[in-house]
Amino acid sequence: MVFTRKKIGGIAIFAFGCMFILFSTSSCKKDKLLTIGGSLAFSTDTLRFDTVFTTIGSVTRQFKIYNKNNKRIKLSEIKLERGQSSPFRLNVDGVATKSIRDVEIAGNDSLYIFVALTVDPTTGVLPFLVEDKVLFELNGTTRDVPLEAFGQDAHYIYNDSVLTTQTWVNDKPYVIIHSAIVDSANTLTIQKGCRIYMHQDSKLYVLGSLKAFGTKADSIIFQGDRLDRDYFGYRDYPGEWGGILFYRSSSGNNLNYCTIKNAGNTTDGFTSSAINVLPYWVDLGGPMLEMNYCTISNSLTFGLVGFTARVRMNSCLINTCGQQNVACIEGGDYEFTNCTMANYGGLGINHTQQPVLAALNYRDISLTEFVTADLKANFKNCIIYGSLDNEVFFNKRGSAAYNVTLQNCLYKLANPLDPSLVSQSNCLRDQDPQFKEISKWNFRIPNTSPAKGAGIASNIPPYDLDFKNWGTPPSIGCYEAE
């Protein structure tokens, strides 16, 4: 630096020069390497993972290591205590490793440590603890951050496995990776309490029969295979897996006390939905799919969609779907009794255009072409409601029959239904059912609800979805008023 002896306000120029020298000296000191002692801090005392299935990798978690010193430090080693045998793996400064040496951190700076794990298969059935530590060595002193996870063994079904007649029991979870197929003329029976976890690209295809015998106390759950929910803020995300598809050769399907949630991901050329029922073969007879006391929630697309299908649903809840909660397309034969179909949108669900229910005797195949089939759809004691002005859409085309009835239903529609299109009796239009807590998917109704005691008692399910007796007369929807 060149000093000027010209005086401006005494020694102002000379003082500036001294300040620059002092600043430069201080910067040099910060850049020096700390070779003795030193302190470290971490953003967490223990890094924890939720339950992780064996053989399936976890999400990646992270924590930070802080250099609280003014000087630069060099960690002689960052490593996993269990070394190469550890189920955990690290990523430090972009390097995937079990151990890394000579990692520098500038003074008063920090570094991210990324951690993931894959649990080796074991004979354990219940969740078991998996542990290790990340060790940090600084100038002869070692600090650590413990790692904890719970591993869960499971039955694994891989790569479009074809399932012949068999029974799944509640000994440990079932995990389906890259889909599974119940073969024609074969039956998959699922006993109460089973948990079925589906990978993101997976569907369950039913060409034969699916029979699920859940109970109120021991229901059956179909959901995505991400158990480490804390990573997602303990929120349910739509589209975590594909859904269940019933092919046209399928028959005699019966689901009782099942929860199907967070489905609707696009995994193949079929319409994306939690439940997809394709056209049935007429000569098989009887309901192709019957669902009793079931819940379909948070589908990225449709909840239940049927194409010339035969479906019966009793005391079921279908809520929070990206498309219709229920869509009866290209005709078919449907009966819905004491069901609640509700949609107010949610995380990843934008409920701004698609109504809760659509019943059509046609399917568009182009902008000007469509195919039709006879439609028979009966709705009894059902709530069909949501945040749109119009939550039902009924329409017919062509000469195919259109026979839709609403009996003792509560539905949302701004203008009266066309009586030449839909037959209705004792219905409540555009009256708020007063759901208890929509944000938590609690679609129970209070005693002040207009749906209380507004149902008809003939030919209804024995109990509501909570396994409670119906009132006299019963309420509308899947829950008796509280």
C-alpha cells in the first residue's frame, strides 16, 4: 500500500492505512489452521430415522457440524463406528463414503453430513433397533453423533409377481415392489390386520379375485411403503403408489374394513385411481366388487372409477381426491348405500374443477366421438358434498339407458336436478352436513347436522363406519350423527 503524506483532516489518510493493515492481519489469523484443541457443535444430538423396511433404502437425513473456532480446522477423519459393516452410509462434501480423511472447515463455518441406510434382511418380525455412530476426530479428540433407526422385516413381492391362490396372514407386513398380479381363476385372501405397503411404481392387478376380511378392530391398510413419515412432516401425500385395478376377468371381489390411502400415481396406461374397475364379463354374474366399511382417501386422481363396471359400496368413506371421488363412466351397475363422498382439497389436491361424483352412460374417445352403455346407479342415504358449488354431474348421451336414482341423499348442487334425467326422493340439496373436522378428514356429523335422522331404514348396512348402530331413522352418510 502507498501512503500519502498530504494531510486531509489531520491524519485521516494514515489512519485508513492502519485500519487496512489490521484487517489484513486479522484475516490471515483466521485462515491459520488450528492444530491444538478446538470445539465442535452439531445441529442434533442423535439422528433418528422412522421404521425402514429391510432391503429398501431410507430417505436421506442430514445434520450439520459447526466449527465454533475462529481458525480453520482439519478433521483428521469422519467415519462410521461400525465401518464397512454398517447399514448406514454417509455423504460428506459430495463424497459417498463410510470414512473420509482430512476434511477442512473454515473458521465459524459449518458442513452438512448426509446419512441414509439400507437394513439387511433379518429374521426379526417386530421393528428392531439399528444403531451406529458418526465419529469426528479433531486434533486427537473424538466426538460422535449417534444414529438410530428401526428396521422391519416383511414379505416381499417383486417385479410383477403372478400370485396364485394364497392367503396373507398378519405375521409381518407385505411389501409390493414393481406391482403384483392376482392371476385369473385364482384368489388372494387377506386376513384381518394385514398391512400392505406399495412401492411408488406399484399396483395390485386383480385378474382373479381379491377377498379382504378386515374388522373394525383389525382393519387392513393399503398404502405407500415410506414408513419414515417424520421426513414428510407426518403428512400423507397423494400419489405415493398406483392403486388397485380389477380387470374384466375379475369377479367375486369383497373388501371389508379396508383403508386405501395416498394412491393414484400414474404407473401404466390405465386410468390412474385408487380403485379402478374395468368392464365386467356379463356371464360372470353378481357384483364384480363389493366394499363394506372401507375408506378411500387422498388419491392423486380418482378415488373409485368404474368403466361399465358392477360395484356395491356400503358404509364407505371416499374423500379428498384429485379427480372425482367416484366416477361411473360408460354405463355399468352401481349401488351406494350410506356412503360419504367429500372433497375440500388438501396437500397436493387442488379441488377447483372436478366434482365429487360423476355418473355417465358414455366415455369420450375423441373430441367428437364417444361410446355408450346402459347405466344403472342407485344412491341411498349418501352425502355427496365439498367446496365447489356443484359437486354432482349427471349426463347421458346416445340411446343407451340412463337410470340414476337418489334416495334420501344430501348433495351439493346450485340448481335443481333435471327430473327427466335423475329420479330423486326425500333428498336434501345444498345443505351443509357440518362435518366435524375437515382438515383432519373427520367427516363425522354432529346432532345438529341436517343429515341426522334423514335416511331411510330399509336395506341398509347393519352398522355405520364406526361400527355403531344406526339411529331410528338412520342418518345420511357413513356415520350416524353424534
